[in-house]
Amino acid sequence: MRILLVEDSAIERRQIGRHLKEWNLEFVTAKDGVEAWSCLQGPDAPNLVLLDWMLPRLDGIELARKIRTLGANGIYIYTVMLTAKHKKQDLLTAMAAGADDYLAKPVDTSELKARILVAKRILDLHQSLRFAATHDFLTKLLNRAEILASLRRELSRGAREAKPVAIIMADVDNFKKVNDSLGHTVGDAVLKEVAERLKSDLRPYDLVGRYGGEEFLLVLPNCSLKVATRRADEIRNLVCKDAIVTTFATVPVTVSMGITAAEGTQDLAIEELLQQADKALYRAKENGRNCVQTLLARDQVSRRLQPTCG
């Protein structure tokens, strides 16, 4: 949890900030609504706002309304309104604007700490619910809906900035045999370990999700087809380098990969891009598995990388 304290009084900023430091809480401050709004739109934005009602340039009520607009992007910011106003109608006004809680000034230290503890519980619950809604239960990777939504966002960004976006479709070879001969418990353990290996060597802004069954989708922003092909083969080698040890069996595992890319200037529908990657993956399977096959978008030129393990 990261706190933004929005208060135009330097004295009150210091007093409340001193308590936040004593409680070992991470926080930043803003002296008016405009500065606070800029902070909330930046990277690593705070998710709890202690918000003074009366502020220069942009008051607390208007800022609370703007904060609620961020919810359209799946962002939830818990807002506690701080004010000397005491009327019941003022409380209703603050809540209607989007505040989650209300604390009268002068701020009582115990009440402030209690409000922050409540906020933390609610934010933790929101985070866990959001994780459950966007991630696959078994592998903890992004689920199908979320990885496709992420791909749409990256394709849109790539088109705006004229930068390529590569995708890799990866499939665990002969996975049905693992389930049939060793059971679903071993199969689940294999999928979890493959997922860990797939994401272990990615860049911080690369994305990977479970596309379905034993199939995974990797999205590599600002990555050309040539670079993505090299990266895919490195990841493939990482997956097959060591057998997967489970409680019941040791299982050698390989993956086949199909790759394509949108080069930034191309207007490609997501369905077309996925179809190209799937077609490349099918060719990798046809060519003996445990290899990487590339297919240029709207092109039949392809290339196969020979496996170096398995």
C-alpha cells in the first residue's frame, strides 16, 4: 500500500506525515489537487489517498470524482476525505463524489490509524479478487481473456508508436501422453513448472498467459520477428534443458513454438495474428516437435529452428 497525502497546509502535512512515518507507511505528499492528480496518473501511483476537501486549483470533491474515473482501467484507489465540515449533508456530498471514508478535522491519530487499517484490508481484498479474475488458477499466469486483452493493448500501442509486437504460441509436446500414463496430478505439476520456465527469462514488460489446456501465449512488445525467433529458441531450450521432477515421476518435457509479429505499420486484426501464430505452431508440430517455426504476417515465408535438446 502506498499513500498520497493531499493537504495544502504545510503544518498539517508535517503532522500527519510524522504519524505515517511512525507507522512505517510509504507515502508521498501533494499540496493541491492538480499536483495530486498528476501523481495519481504516474507510474507506481498510490492506492490510498488522504484527501483534504478544501484545496487550491482543484478541490477535494472534484479530485475524488476524477479518481473514480480511473476505475474504468481496473484501478481502485481508496479515498479518505479529510475536512473540518461536520454536517451530514457534507458527508453525503463526499460519498457521492466517490470518497470511501470521511474523517473530521482536527484529525485524531487513533481514528486515522483505524481508517488506514480498514483501507488496507479492503485494498488487499480487491487485489486478491482482481488477481483471481485475471489469472489462471493452476499456473498463476494471465488467463486467456486477460492475455488477449493485453495483446490488444500492445497492438494498439505498437500501431500508435510504429513499433513491432511479436507473439509466440507455445504448446507442450505429447502432453496427453503425460496425463494418460502418469495421471492428471503429474500433468498439473508439469504445466505449473513449464509456466515458471516460460516466464523466468522474460523482460519485465513481456507478457505470458495460459491460452488453453497445455498451450501458452507470449506477447513481446517492441520486438521484431527476428529477435522474437531468437528469444523463443532460448526459452524453448530453457524449458527442455532439465526434466521436470514431480512427486510421482520425473518427466522430460519439450515445447513447440509458432511465432509471428505485427511490424507496427501493419493494420492486423488480433484474430489474424493469432491464426498466423497457430499456423506456425502447427508446422512446428508437423516438423517433429521441439522446434521453433516462424511465419510472417500475411506472408507464407517461414523458417524452422532445429532443436538442440530433447
